[in-house]
Amino acid sequence: MSTVSSTKTVIGTAENFWLFDEKNGFDITHPKTPDSPLVYPRMTLQTSKAPVTLAPQKTAIVLIDMQNFFLSSAVGREKGLGHDAERALLTKCIPAARKAHIRILWLTWGISDEGLRTVPPMFYRNFALTFAPESSTLVNATSGANQEWRPTDGGIGEPLGKVTLEDGTSVDGGRMLIKDQWNTELHGDLVKAYSDGSHLKPADIRFHKETHSGFWGGNTEFARFIKREGIKTLLFAGVNTDQCVLATMQDAAQQGYDTIMLKDACGTVSPHFAQQMVEFNAHKAFGFQSNCDEFLHGAEHVEVSGPKSEL
């Protein structure tokens, strides 16, 4: 860290830095140098730490795994935090991103046939077996007591067969977690939200992943896109908080991106402490933690221009 004025502190390196002062919090707009003119447009987002000012044109919100396999009642998903996150996205976060001209990136499971050959055994186990007894308490992993793995129906790449939708119609569920199947399609009204956004500028873009993280292997289409587009700041939402959201957010932070978790736009079926752990680390270790109301408020108060702009 270094000080460029009596109130402004540089956090980071010459190539990648934030600016901080006690009055305005963190400036993560990424100007060329610490002394460069302010970057416009700029938007201030209140976080659990302090206000954060970001540049919408250098920012994207990443919506993770909001797809039928994890949310549809047709495959037995009960209403829960993931559906709460879906409502928050539809009513607050997506409108906020549109208003602030922040790009929306949809990141979902969608394994290719080629990718099936390299999916680690861990994922085959996770989706083809279930651990019993199911409990919110932790089992002694060293004793072997009360530990049992039980097969489920199917597994990665296996057909789900016919599934019945809420309106009573039946559709082919497709092969589990494989790209371009019903079960890997976006859920409910998110389909229209994505379709509408794909015609905007900046347009929504959808990416597929084959593990928890959108950065797996370090050279994914998702990773190449955000680097090529000059995106510096990533807001995170989706399911499951402690798995795919965490994995992608943590990888992004390690690769030098600014990361902000929108906590009420994230949900999980894991015990509550798992959600709390991610919220804590988003606040403490990886970057920042905020919420949908603050995001919407910030989007409604974007500073479009100032005495001198730098894009």
C-alpha cells in the first residue's frame, strides 16, 4: 500500500489497484494511474465493509446455475433459498443491472460429450450416489461409523426420462447436466429475462461449465471473455452458494478480479452454516458482500459524467 494524498491510499500494484479513503470507501473503478481523472460513469454500492465505487462498463454480474436441474419441481426441487434468490434476481438484480448498463453473464452447468471423458470421479459420485444418513450434523469421518453411500437414479450424462411440469405437461428431461437439455435450461421466467437481455447493449451472454467453477482449467470460454472485454469487477449470485458460487468467486478473486457477493441473490440446500461461511469470506477474504436492495439503489444513482471522464 502507498499514500498518494493525505486522504487517499493505493491498495495493490501499479497494474491492479484500488483506491481507499475513509470518507468514500473503496474506489475500484481501475483508472490508468492513481492520479488519473475519475472514471465515469461510476456507481457507488454500499457493502458490509464500506461504500464501494465501481465502473459499470468494467463490471459484470454472474448468475450461476439458475437452471431447471437445481430449481424445478419436475425433478423434485422444493421451494427454498434458491427460489428466493430467483425472485430477488427477477425483481431487483436484473433490473438494476439493466438500469446501470452492467453486463449480465449467465453461467450454468452444460457438459459436452467430450467433457464427459475428463469429468473427475468426484462429480460422478456426487450426482450418482447420496450419503446416508442425511443429517445437519457432521459424521465422524475417521471412525467409519454410520457412513453409507446409496445409489441414486442415474448420474452425470444419464437420461432423466420424462418429467412432469407444474402445468401437467410432460417433457424429456434430457441427459443429466449435459449441454442443451431441458434440465440444463434456465428456470422459469429467467428464460425470458435472458432472451430479452441477449438483444441489449451490452448483451447478456451465456456460458457453460463442466465443474463447480467457471474458471476450471484456467482457459475457459468464460475466463477468456471477461479478460478480453476488460471486465475488472464481478458481482456474484446463484446456486449453490457454498459450491459453484463459492468456487467461481474464489477463483475470480485469486486471478485478480474484484468480487462482490450479493448475499440474498445466493441460495443453497446445504445447512445454514455453509451459507454463513461464504458470506463471511466474501466480506473478509475475497472482496466484498452486499445485497440486492443496495445494488438496486446504486443503479438508480449512477453518476454519468463529471468534470472530466475517462472510459
